[in-house]
Amino acid sequence: MAERPPSHHPPVENLERGGLERVVIDLARTQADAGHDVRVVCLFEEGLLAEELKRAGIAVHACGKRAGADRRALGRIRAHLASQRTQVLHTHNPAPHYYGAVAALLERTDRLVNTRHGMGNAPFTIRREILFRLALAGTDAVALVCRRAEGNFVRHRIVPRRKAAVVPNGIRTHAFAAPSPQARAGALRALGLDPGGFHVGIVGRLNPVKDHATLLRAMLPLAAAVPSARLVVIGGGPLQASLEALAASLGIAPHVRFLGDRDDVAALLPALDAFALASISEGYSISLLEASAAGLPIVATDVGGNGEIVQDGRTGRLVPARDPESLGRALAELAADPGKRAAWGSAARAWALAEASIGTMADRYERLYRGQAR
């Protein structure tokens, strides 16, 4: 590696709102702040969050990939790599990687690193995985987002063990203040919630994988036992109308607030007493990291990397997926015990500050970029 700060082109599919995209943006900004020349290349369109990078002075380029093999998109990636000598190409997920790998080979990029988000569970798209595996011949390292993901990708022979490295996602932990009466009062006012109520929150796209329906069903007995209980749903998506209809059919609509897509999550989390995640599948959840940094006790399904974030009985509870009874009991446990909520929330924040910062993640990637021991 050269002595000057390396330049990075992190190819991604796009920069729409989501956990992967949040990681790319925060990592690019952190690397730029450290003096690296960073540019982001989107294989398809730019996406909603591209403006955040542009405001930070980081160039974003869209390749406009069409369906099927697209030589034009490959040529655009090559042009961006060649426009200023790129030392490190860091790609995210399969399609950006096999396009990026060909471009990196042709432009003789010094170092090629991929992050494979998700858990590596079957079923797989055969063509995609064949192309991805072929691209790994010239790849120096593949980062997996948690230990369970590493085990899956290696076991399914998607990623060779010798190239696998665990790099957990990180967040801007400093954006999440320690719990305080002032922050709570302001967030409660903003949401119009009762200061004496018990408020559960979830942040995530309203899609089938997040399984908001199970959380709504878990709220039914909780609302009956704790009339002040409220569920705050942050996030938009295709299932909003059907979830609103389900809440009405369950008779809990007055206990549920659908806020839609929000960009002020850090300011809203202080209104909550607990955080819940009912997903049937996860990688290394950004929303759980944010809840931890905000000092919230968590109830989450024991899927994906959730068990590497939530420490059962210390920072929260892990429950089976698709099990509204277990989820409801865990929430009722927290509703009945303010002391436990405070202790678990404090432990969650301490863990996040020590293990889940964007700086910690960036340092781990820096070592991969420089070929240092994983």
C-alpha cells in the first residue's frame, strides 16, 4: 500500500434508505474525515440518501445498470476507477462485487474487499452465486457482518474460510445521547405521548421480513394488561395499509402509532421505554445498534446476528420468531419492572459505546484494506 491515504470506491446497488446503505454512508463519511479520498459508485441509481454524501463533499456516481449483463455499467465503473488512481475498491453484496471485480482487474486496483451483508442462508440464486464465487478469485478479503453469518457463508462454500473476516456493522454512537429526563420530555411532546405511559418502539421497513404483524399480536395482551401501553412504529413500506387494518381488527388501533419514514430516529428514541424487533431474518441490525446506543432495553427475535447484539438477561430478551406469546410476555416483563428497564438499558448503551461505533468498524476495515491480520 502507498503511504498516502488510500482512495476508496465503495460500489453498492443504490443509496435508498436501509441498513446496508446506512453503513456505506457512515463508513464513507468516517473515512473521508480521516483524510481518505472516498467516492461512492452506485451500480443502479443514486437513491434517496445520496444527497447526504454530496453535502459532506463525497462524490456519488450512478452507473444506471440495465437488466442482464450490462457492459456499459462495467465501463462506467472502470472510468470512475481510472479517473483517479484507486488503491482500494470496497464492494457491497454480490452484483456490485462481480462488476467491481472485473473493473478492478482491468484497472489494476491494488486491493479488493467485499462486504457480504445478510446471513448466507439458503435458498441461493445459482447464477448470482456462481458469478460471485468466480469474482472471489481476485478478492483479497470478504467481510461478514457477524460470527453467525461467517459460519453460514463458509459452511455453504460461498466464501472460502481463508478470505473470510468478521466486521460487525457500526453506527455513529455519538448521535445517540444518554437517556435524560429532558430528552424524554421533548420526544414525548413531539409524539404527543402520555408521559406516564409504557411505550414500545420499532424501527424498520414495513415488509414481511420484519414481521410487524407478530408484534401487533403481541401488543394485544399487553394493551389489555397495561392500558397506557403504546407501540410506536417508525418506518414506511408496502405493508402499512394492511398492518393498520390488522391493528384495527385486533382492536388495538388506539394503542399503535404509525409514524412512517422518519429521518429523526435519534430524537424519537428517548420517548421509548423499550425497543422491539420481531424479524424472521436479520443480518446485524442497525436498528438494534441504535436502540442500544440510546440506552433502551430490547426484546428481539433470536435470528441472524441479533443474539450477538442483545445479551439475554443483561441488555434485553431474545425470543423465538413468529411467537407473539413469547414476545408479549417479554414486553410485559419490562412493563412491570422499571428497575430492570433502567439496568438493561444502561448495559446496552455501555456495550454499544465500546463495541458498535462507526470508528471501531472503520478501524477494522482499515486493517483489511492494508492486508493486516484479521
